[in-house]
Amino acid sequence: MSKQSTPSKSRAGAEERSSTSVMETATPEADTAELQEQHQEKKKEQKSKIDEKERDELLRLLYQMILIRRFEEKSAESYSLGKIGGFCHLYIGQEAVAVGAIAALRSDDYVLTSYRDHGHALAKGMSPDEIMAELYGKAGGCSAGKGGSMHLFDVNLNFLGGHAIVGGQIPLGTGIAFATKYKGTDQVTLCFFGEAAVNQGAFHESLNMAQLWKLPCIYICENNQYGMGTSLERAMSLSDVSQKSCAYDIAGEFVDGMDVLAVRDAVARAVERGRKNNLPTLLEVRTYRFMGHSMSDPGNYRTRAEIEKHQERDPIKLFTSSLMEKGILDDKVLGEIESRVREEVEHAVRFAEESPEPAPEELYTDVYTD
């Protein structure tokens, strides 16, 4: 994408924010009608992209989104039963972002993300068994039960976390992109973060260096419109995150994060830019989380009606409907996907429950490394 196209994408972000403001002030009936109209419009756009994709790829994207949704629902259930402790940040509502973005990668490309990392780990190919065991704090977990929900990690898949510090992964992703360029590979790095991390100094320093040094890093802002309990408009003077790319002369784009194909295509463009020209990209992917900030969040800062209005554009519902209308999917195939996912998630829970607790001496391992 050329820099000349960036302003139009920024205007798209302004229009999206404008419609969000309308949704917050109009009557519930008008809001629902507006969102249903947007749903139909976006579905039309999504259906136009379906013909460009192979059936197997489309069904794989749907399968991954449903797997993440069901995995997160089971995680919430296990947390409520006291089987998962500590912090637990669910990805429900944002599935199209991780699935669409990571679908544009090669297996040897790198991915880093924030503490809301279950969906990214699954999309990168991590075993649901190892992830659930990690949530349970068991030895069979991907981090041997010592990382928990916020610190999923698999070096064999080039999935480098899960980072609890807000924005902490952004300079690390920049450094990995520097390393791959230094070694002369054509790998790219995806670095996911929430919109609240944009206010951290590390974000600005990293983008500045990435453009100065021409690094193949793709910065993906998952803008779910709330930093914990604070809305975007209350915390950011310029709430169109994609426009912040202009300060560093980086290619930027606003993306509909409820459309898995829109995300995939935008990231594919950024991947090509990084792989061929060693150039960074900033993507603002506008999405919405249906759950609270974490399992301990009472969510008093937004109404049930607001959440239900955004659920009208549920990314799984949107994609399922589009595939059915295009004849790619029917009830039988959907049922088979749901059944397969259910078996995987139930197996993950059994694996976690049967996995042993970490040995006491594990307290002294992995503290330092030679």
C-alpha cells in the first residue's frame, strides 16, 4: 500500500469513530437497526472477498475462530470453578484479529502479543492441551505451569509471548525484526498490542527506530475501544491510531477487526511490504471485546445494551453467515466443526486436570540461563 492511500484509511477510522459516538447517544432501537445495517454492508464486502479464497482456507479460518471462542468459554467456566487462578484475560469477540492476521504468515515468522494471548497462541498452532494446562498452572503447560495465562510461549513455533507489561512486547518485537534483518532472512514479525499501549513511550520509540532502520515489523493495534475500564475517547487525544503512523512516515491502515478476511488481506499487504522491502507497518484493527477486561472485571463502565449492540457484528456470526450464503458452508459442515472443536476443548481440560503439579524444585529453574 502506498503512503498516498493512508489518509483515506485514516478517514475511514474517523468515520468508524463517528458511528461509535452515534451508537452511544442514539436510542437502543436506532442503534440496533444501525448495527444490523452495518452488518449487512460488511457481509456484502466480506462475501465479495470469499471468491478469491480456497474453500479449505475459508473453513480453516472459521474453525480457528470457533476453537478460540469455545476454548475461552471453557476457560471462563474453569476459572469460575476455581481451577484457574491469577489473572485471566479472554479474547471473546476479537477472534477475527488473531486468526486473520496470523493466517497471512509463514510458519517461521514471529508473533508477540500482550497478556490477552490465548487466541494468538491457538492461531499460531500451539496445542490447546498445553495452553489449558498452563492456565491450570500444571507441569504439562507450555511454560511448565510457571507462566500462567499471561505468559504463553513456544519457541518452536516462534511464538514469543504473552507479555504482562503494557507495551512491553513492542520494543522486543522491534528487536526481533532487527535480528532477522541482520541475519539476512526474509522473516517478518507481528507485534500485537491494545490501544492503551499506544500511550506508552516504548510504542513511539519503537516505531521511530523501525522506520529509521527499515525493519520488517508489523505493529497491530487491537483497538477494542477500552483500556481496562477507560474508553478510548477519554484517554487519547488523537483516537485514530492509524494516523499515528504519519509521525514516523510509516505505512498505516485502518482495518475492520470484525471481518476476518479484511484483517487477513491487510496483514498480507503489510507482510509483503516487510518481506520484500524491509519496511514496517502500523495497522489499527478496530474490534470489541464482549467480556470484561479480565475475569475479575465487573464491567460497570458499560451497559449490557452496548455489548449486545456490538454483538450484532460478532465476527464468527458474520463469517458463518457469509460462508452459508456463498454455499461454502452448510449446517452439516458447521456441526462437524463444532463437534471437532468440542472434542479438542474437552480433551484439553482432561489433559490439564490430569497433568501433575510442578515439582517444588521448579521454583529454582529458569531463573537465569547460560
